[in-house]
Amino acid sequence: MTLLEIQRILLLVGIAIVAYLLVQAWVSDAEKLREAETEQLQSTPLSSDEATGATSEDTPQELADSSVESLDQTAANEDLDSDVPDSSMLQSDRGQIMTTSSAESVSRTLIKVTTPLYYAWIDPVGGDVVGWKLIAYPISLKEPDSPMTLLDRRADRTYIAQSGLMGEDGLDQPGGRPVYSVTRNDWNLEEGALNVKLTYEEDGVEVTKSFDFYADRYDIDVNYDVRNTSSQNFSANFFAQLKRDGGPADGKTGGFIRPPAYVGAAITTESKHYKRLKFKDIDKNAYREAVNGGWVAILQHYFLSTWIPNQNESNLYFGSKDRQGNYRFGFTGPTQVITPGTSGSFGAKLYVGPKHQDALDALAPHLALTVDYGFFWWLSVPMFKVLDWIHSLVKNWGLAIILMTILIKTVLFPLSQMSYRSMAKMRKLSPQIKRIQERFGGDRQRMGQEMMSLYQKEKTNPLAGCFPMLLQMPVFFALYWVLIESVELRHAPFLFWIRDLSAMDPLFVLPILNAGVMFLMQRLNPPMPDPMQQRVMMMMPIMFGAICLFMPAGLVLYWLVNSLYSMAHHYWALKRAGAPT
């Protein structure tokens, strides 16, 4: 090795070390910025002390105040600013909507429900769910006691789940919402189920709005029981909607070379099982469509909220934007008439929580499609099921990824064997290829003809070695979406320094090892005929290693195991064919 070559190697090593330190510094700065944003998010009061006199930052009291203000809106603003869908959303026209409530005396104390899985808050004005924090899902690993917030409304955030009775005699009108009474404002559920009842009575109509909570589930049942003791028919339509501002979701949703997670709405229809309703599309045109059964949801990375109506009814779904800049996605049910002396019921199911595919599958048809795996969903879905099954046995997601990689490589072994056999032949021909290059290096056309004649004579395809890579790319991309979209892998640890397989390796050990294995793999491949192609191929491990720095650690772990398996298989194939290694 010459002095110049040694200098070049030392220079490359120095550049690599500097690049490593720069990336480390960049990651550290980004982490500090993210921690500062999280601290600001957590310290932002959920209530306005000036408006309510509240002292707790854990209770979104501001929502109660804003509900009071909504009762004082003028009729001119009813259609755009009211929390109740306008009369055009009714599926039958039974007359003008009348205001039924006033805000003369309203309790501003929200109803808090604590379960093993989450905290929830209900506003007695309208009975809306105005707060929801996930106990089992902290914002970050560094803040394990700071639960992820989904439903909330602060000065800078509006995201709530609303429901009510609208229509001719409905309690919820564009000019006002009913104010419910409740026996207590603090409920605690440790196991089993809990029923929280809100009551309201007016003009001989007794209404009980009940919430059924479950200790081991994220879905709740929201029901209205109406008892008509008056002398007139009671006619109403059930509605439910998710109201959200157009801001980004709390927490990180994207990153370097990582596509931002979708934040927006989605529904299911007879013609399209999973249909996105993007905020920017609603800015241009409101959405409206009648669907049998169905569901409507607002999605963000790893989590969603969704209303699921009676699947045996035809519901009118809608998406719109009010003048406050908030988006509303929901549905209205069919008109129901309760005659004097009889009772009736309305209701739907609300789910607010993680995108657990099994739970979503059990709630409604096609709801699991909200776990959006992109173009390769058809491969990602079974891949996740296999990965989940392996995890149920080994109890470690990193080990499950390793075992699934070995399983995939074993399934593809026959095809890989054909390719490696062809590559072994190419390596045995490398001396003859080199002689042709030396003899006809000045005439590229003649050199190409001679090489093609050699390939035909030896019955060798120089492109056959590319087939294993092509076969692995769909698997690679499918697993990529599984790792960045499946909430089960969020904050999932592996070993030692890797505490989150869905985030990049903090020490870059796996990307560096992967680049090293790829470099060794290059040494086993037959040399490229073109010197320029040789230099490009030698740069591939460095380029791919740089990309892997920012990929989820679980994905780099897959690729590392995949490369080790492939290298061992390739070495064995070369030895078996008698080719030089």
C-alpha cells in the first residue's frame, strides 16, 4: 500500500468521524428542541384562570366556559359557528329548528372520569367529551408520567367529540345546548364497567345521556334514553361529530427522510372502504354522503378518534369548516318519533385511543384500514400479523424482527439460491472478463460483444444477481411502513441502548454495522466490468449507511440481519460452486 493510499484512507476515516460527530450534535440539538416544545405543551394551562378561577392544569375547564359562550351566539351565526349541524343535515324535513335552551345558570365544573387506560372529561353543557389523555402512552420516553393528549381544547387547541339530539324537538339547537345535571363530577373506574348518567328535563320530556366506560377498552358507548311524558310527539335526530382545528398533531409526526404522518379525517363508504377527507379538500368544498352503517374518524400518527353509529341504519356523513377555522366531521341519523307515554333511545360508539388493529377490527368493518400502510398495505398487513404472532412468543419486538427476517429469507431461499449460483459463475468468469477488458479496453463496442459471447457460452446472466435485491425491496418498504405506523412498536425497546425501535439508533451502531456488512458483501460480488460502475458500487455502502442513520432502528435491524444472512448464503454458494472468495 502506497503512502498516497494510506493518506486517502486516513482522510476518509477523519471525514467519517467528523460526519458522525456532526450528526450526533444535530440529533442532540433536535432532541433538546423537541423537549422544549413538549415542556411548553405540557405547561400550557387547559383552563383560563382569568375566566374560571380554576387552579388545576389537569382539567380543561376552559371548555365549559366556551360552551357557555356558544349559547349566546346570534341566529345569524348559527349555521357556521354553532356546535350543532344545520337543518340541511336532517334526513327528513319536519319543520323549523327551535331554540330549547338558555345559559342563565350553568355549572362550569367538568365531569372527570379516570380509568386504568385514560382520563376523560365531559362538559355538562351539551354532554360533549372535551378531554382525553392516554395514561399508557406517554409523550416521550423521557417523560413517562406525561400522558399523550388527544381530545382537548385550550386557547391554541380545539379537538373534541360532540353528540346530541337535533331536529324539530331536539335539545341541541344552533342557538343553544342543553345543560345536564349529574350526581357527581369525579368518577373512578378500576375494573369492569362504569355508567355515568347526565339528566335533563323540559316540557314533559326526560332525557338521560349516559356514558358507558370500560376498564380494559378505549371505546365507550354514548346513549340517549328519552321518556316522553308530554301530550305531544317528540321528534329528533341523533348527531355525532368530531370538531378539530387544522393545526398539527401534538408530538412528532415526521422527520428526516421520514414522511409526515397523515393528520386529517377518514370515512368508509360502500364504494371505498377507506377514504381520506383532507383538511385542504374541505377548505374548497364541504363533504356530504349517505352511507349504510359506516364510521367517521380523525387520524394522526399512531392514534385516532372515531364515531361509530348503528351499522343497521343509513346515516348522512358530513365534513365542513366553520368561521372559527375548526373542521367538523360527523354524521346525523334518521328521524325518530317518540309518541306520548313511550320511550326511545339513540346512540353511537366513540373510540379515542391507539390504532390497535385487533380492537379496530372488532369495532367496525374496515376501521383497521386507518392503520395506513401505504402502497404495500397488502404485504404490510400479513407481515404485521406474523410479526405480532412472533412477538407473542418471544415478548421482544427486536427479537421478533430478527426471527421474522430469518423466516422471510428462508422462504425466499430457493430464489436467492438461483441468483447466488449465477453470481458464483460470474465470479469464476472474472479472470476471463478481465482479459477481455485488457484486450479490448479501447473499443467498448467490441468489448461488449465479446462479453456477451462469453455469457452465452457459459450460460450466465450478469443481471441475475440483482434479483434478490429486487425481491427484497417490497418487503423492505412494507416493513418500513409497519415500523413507522404500528403503534405497538412505538417506544418498543430492544436491547441496551435501543429503547425505541420506531426511532433512529441514538448511537448509530446499527447503521455503521450495516454499512460494514454491505461493504463485505460487495467483496463477494463479481467485479463490475466498468471501473466507474465499480466506484459507484463501492460508494453504495456509505450512501446507504448515511440514509440508515435516520431510519427507525427496527428497520435497520431488519436490514442488518438480512445482510448477514445474505452474506452467509452467498459465501456458502461461492464455496459450493468452487468460485474464489
